[in-house]
Amino acid sequence: MPTPAHEFGQVAPVLMSMGWRPIPLNPATKVPAEAGWQRFNTESCPPTEMAAMALYHGEAATGIAIPGTTLALDSDIMDEPAAMATIEIADRVFGRTPLRRIGMPPKIVLIYQAAPGLVSSKPHPLELYSGTGQVVAYGMHARAGRPYQWTDAEPLTTRADDPSIPVVDNTMVATFMQQAAPILAGLRRARKAAGGNGAGIGLDASQQLAALLRRRLPFRRAAMRVLQSADAGGQHFAVRAVVSAGFNRGMDAAAIERLIERAAPADLLQHVTADNYLERVLRDMAPAITNHRLKIVP
């Protein structure tokens, strides 16, 4: 549960007044509690609708939908030296943002303003959201056992267009990725040295799936190979590669769920069912399908 001072009913009106786009989340998860929340990536919530949501979801946790005017850099790097080095590059290339949110350190989310035309990208274990996705702002982190924390400024007291928040453009993102590339490559090498085969890491999962399909392997068999060959560090993108390709082939969310349930090994199933992860992936990647509730059990 979020702390009483940070429940959705309390913070949502304030966040709206500061130019943010709050959405309710199921307590102690990252899962939006309202269907169709993705529209707030492209449009503001009418005040009357927000008031109704704040009343109905009064005790929910709070997320922020990321519009095209905002950039969220979400680092899932768990190696502390690599995480710190990546943050230092972001501070140097983008400028140091005062909006820094921690859940399970050294993972971190950094919030910036986005220049026009900025596009999202997901070079695992980093994700850069602009005009898509959402991040937890206030609530309880289930694994950490404590609330999410803003280490400096926070959205409740900082406007979305505050001049202290650096503005980032596509050229800056390209520079950041170029400088961070050796760190990400080092993480891949470390995973392989630890016994992982590296399949499914970063963009490799999509490339692996595409290569299997070019060999005319049936999609379900190709997806099974990608899911079963992904090491722990690559499971995130293996799942996303299969979900994306499945939707592109006209499969619905229920069919993709069944495929992953039948094809994924036990350790991956445990990963994708934790904190409703697979449901969040389906919602993020298929905005039109918003009411599907997963029933996978590990």
C-alpha cells in the first residue's frame, strides 16, 4: 500500500495541477488499475474524470503516464558499478535532473523534459519512454518492502515544465547510447561468462526470432525456442519479442498468453507472472486490448 499521504486520492489532483498525468495503480504493483490508461500518453485527463478516479481509487498507488513532452529513463541495471557509470553518463550528456526515483536500488528512474520528436527505445536493461508507457511515482515496492523514494525533487512539488528539468533531444539520446554501449556490452559478456547463452538479451531476441522465421519455422515453434533459450538477463526482451511478433501476426492477448504458458520454461514463467509483469507487457504493447486479465500460474 502507498503511505496515507501518498495515496492516489490525495496526490492525483496535486500532480495534475503540476502538469503531470497521474494514473491509479494496483497497490504494491506497477499495474494500472484503470483500463485505457494509455490514452493519457497523448491527451490530458479531463478534471471531472480525474476527480472521479481519485474518489474511486482513493487508496491506490500512483503512476505517471509519460507524454511526448516528457522522457523517463528507466534503468534496470542491478550491477552497482555499471548502474552508477550509466547514471553518470546520463548526468553528463543530458544534464542532471532533480527528478530521481528509486525503488529497488541500484535501479533508478530519471525524469527529463523531451524535445519535440523524441522517440521511445528499449535497449535492455535500459528503457527510454517518451509518449508511451508509465512509471510508478508513489506506492510500495513489493520486493524492496518500502515505498518508492524521490531522492531530490519530486513531482508533487516540481512542475513538469520546470526549468530545472533538462530538455533531451534525439541527438543527445544517440550520444548517451553510444557512450553507454560499452557498459551494456560488458553486462552481456558477464552474463555469458556466468553461464548464460546470451539469447534474448536486448535486441538479440527480436533478431533471433526473425532469423528463425526466415528459415520458415512455424511462429509457435520459433517463439518457443526464443523463450526457452533466453538466459535470466534476456527474459525481459524474449517476452517482449514474442508479444510484439504475436500481435503483429494478428494474435490476441489470450492466444499470446496461452503460447507463453505452454512454451516458456518454469523459471521464465515465474518471472513473467511476478507483479503481473506479462499483463503489463501486453497492455503496454497493445493499447487497444485493455481489459484482458491474465490467469497464468507459475
